[in-house]
Amino acid sequence: MSAWDIYPRPQLKRASWQCLNGIWQVNGAPAYVPACRTEEKIEYVRDFEFTRTDDVVLLHFCAADQVAEVSLNGRYLGQHRGGYLPFTFDISEAVAEGTNRLLVTVTDTLDHTYPYGKQRKDHGGMWYTPMSGIWQTVWIEQVPDGYIRSVRVTPDLYGALFEVDCPQEAEIEILGKTYRTEGGRVRAEIEDPHLWTCGDPFLYTAFVRSGRDCAEVYFALRTVDIRDIDGISRVCLNGKPVFLHGVLDQGYFNPGLMLPGDPAEYENDVLRVKSLGFNTIRKHIKIEPEAFYHACDRLGMLVIQDMVNSGDYSFFRDTLLGTIGAPVSDKGGRAPEREAFFTEHCRKTVEHLYSHPCIAVWTVFNEGWGQFDSDRHYRLFKEWDPTRLVDSTSGWFGKELSDFDSRHIYFRMPDIKGPGKKGRPIFISECGGYTLDVSGAKGKTYGYGKCADSAELTEKIASLYKKMIIPAIGQGCCGCIYTQLSDIEEEINGLYSCDRSVCKVDRNAISRLAEALPR
């Protein structure tokens, strides 16, 4: 049994499943799946044994980058486009008792029509080695006819609304009490509610039953909103001001690229972040396996979830003009196929991650990269999820609608005066990025200000907070995201080395910064 043979979907968990991770024939040679690869075209073949135990058989892929074509026993099942979200095929008619052969062809040309993140063939600087292939778990589950397809949980401070997608009504058991849906919905009121906070991330368990099907979900009681506190707009968790004291996390590992060798590394990363006093992770233009979000739910880490960008990047348009404050139009319609795919990918991302209590904010566009119709997307996100906040344009090129005055600040330490634009909370959604090379490797490096040793790096970060961030809290600053959690290839501005073996700062000194922040 390998490290990745863990149940892959913690928010709709059934008792039985069949993991297909392991050794496959990959381009004609044995190799482990899941893993990040670098070929443009990859052929996967897997023989597996199967015994029928229920009516419906589902074949799940948690993610494959970028275009996947799937066949089983010579029968074509279909295609999936996009490398970051799960997809499923009903194989009830194609699967056979005994030995089966699964064939998957994955093609990744880094087509910018689809979300692709920080991958680039000519990688270097802020661009990283591109990856392709089946990079998350492949698995099978058997379910009865009329099975539960999804459970969407919307909490508040006193209970939660459950929306169950299945052909018949369902029953939900929480703490020994049973609630029955009507029209697929039911609200569960919780006696003596135990709220979820970063310091006390309490989770409730619910069992959802419909016919012969039973699935386990978990949820938390918490709210995230913006309130007027003494005349200043503040981000609030459970009605109380909270400072989004966070780090940027791009989810790259050495070795492994976008997938660690052991899913326990997600929990370890959360604990590393907490050990430095932070309460927030900005998951930067990447969607992780659910093991990451489950760790954040259990350990009390708020998550700002970025959408995965698509479209071409231009340094002049997307970075230079934004840095000098030049306005840029974000009118859509220039690339209709790409834009339609991006919007649908956003909707599916929200749908996929909606029930994870750790997520507090959705980020739509980052620094103008692929930006179009940002006001329309703000409205869409509020329709899809009115319970969370939306940073429409992280960094610059803000239009009319957003929950934040979102700013990226590098190379300087300005005196931030408030309030933010249109009275919004000021959110320093990226800053810092100071470099310290602990690898000893010679060659080009990338970051935003060189440090000679750990003491200088620690002092620069402390100075950033003491001189710029903490004084701005009284002006309406609601959060700060430091760049970044770990080094990535040439980019050496991490708090940790890329393999996480070295913490490059004084833990005690950095963790003490949180004492001056609202909690």
C-alpha cells in the first residue's frame, strides 16, 4: 500500500472503494500513478480485477492534466478537458467481472485555452517546470441506483442547510438526531453550537442516507463576512474581526512538482504555517487534492482560494502597467472559447470546494492575467456562493465590484492610508518575497530583495509588518499575504526551502508578529 492510497473524497465518504493507484504501464514502461510527468502525450494502461457488488459503477479521476481520453475494455468512455478538477465516468455497462483493461491517453500542450497556472515550457523565475498526466488519484466506487450524487452544506452560527442531490428524499443524522429533506433540502439546528475558529476548528459529522446508500460528510458552524466595526469595514469570522495573516502557497514540492510524495505533506505544510503564527493560506492559482483542504478544515487554517488562470501572460500589460497604476480595460469577447471555459471552470471550482469550512475568500483574477469581465464574475461568484468573500482582481486593475481594495506591494514600504477604495477593507494580497538562498546552488535566482542570512530575512519581514502592515490596521487593512511558503526552483523567496527541510526564519520572532494583530 502506498502513501496515496487514502480515501480521496473526505466530504462524501462511503465505506467501500477500490483504489487504482499503483504501477501502471506508462508509455510502455512501468511507473507509479499518480505522479506529475513532463511529456506532452502519455499513454496509460492499467489491468485491474473487479467483482460486482452493486448497481452502479463509477470510475473517478481526481485530476489529469490537460486533456484526457478514457477507454475501458475497448469501449470509449469520453474526454475531459482541464487539468485541475475531478471527473467521473459511469462504467456500469463497460466493466466486467474479473480482469479489465483501462486505457487513458493524456495530452498536454499547455494550451492557454484551459487553466494552466504557473507552468511554462521555458520555465525560470516565477515560471515553473510544466507537468502533465494523471497527477491525482484514480478510483472506483460501487453505489446503488438512486445513489447520493452530492451533499452541499451551508453553515451559519446556529446550524446548517443541507442540499442533497439524489432522486429521492434523504435522511441526515447528526449527533443522534435525524432530519428528513423536503425537495432535497433540510436545515439542521444544532443545540449548544460549537463554532469553528482557527484556534478551535471543531467539526461535526453527518450521515446522509437515501435508500440503500449512505455517505458521511463533515461540516463546521462558522460565518465569514464584512461588517462595520467602529466605522471601519472589517473582515469578520463568526461576527468578530479577524486579520487575514497569511502566506502565499503555490503548492510545488521537491521532488514531485505539483504533487508531494506523501499526502501527509499537506498537513505538515499547514502545521509549518501555523508554527509561524499565520492563520491563512492563499492557495495561489492551483487546486489541490482534497487532502489539503481536509487538513485546513481539521487544523484551523483559513484558505483564500485562487482560480486557476488561463490566457496568455504579458509582462508589459499584466505587470508593468499595473505596477505604475495605469488603467486597463477588461472587456470580454476577445477569446470567446477561452473565456467561456474559464467561467465554467470557476463555477465547477466553487461547486467542488463549497462545503469545506476552511475556505473564506475566492480570488478570481490575479494581476490582470487573463482578466475579463471582472464585475460580471463578481456577480456570478455571489450567485454561486453568497456566503464567502470575493477578491475580484488581486493586485490591481480593479473595476467597480469586489469585496476588497486588493493590493500587491513589492520593493517598497508605503504609508498605507485608508479607507480603501469605495470604503472596502484594504487587503495586501501579496507582499514581501525577500530572498535567501539556502541551497548553495549557483545560477539565476528570483525574488524581491536579497538577504544575506536568516537574521536579515527575519528582520526584513518583521520590519515590513511593524512599519507598513500593523499601522495600516487602524486605516482599514484587513489582511496581509506574505510571499511565500516555500522556495520553488529558481524562486527562492520562501519561508522554507523547497523540500521544507530548512525553515529560513526565526520561528519565534515571526510568530510573535501575530500578537499585534486582531484575532
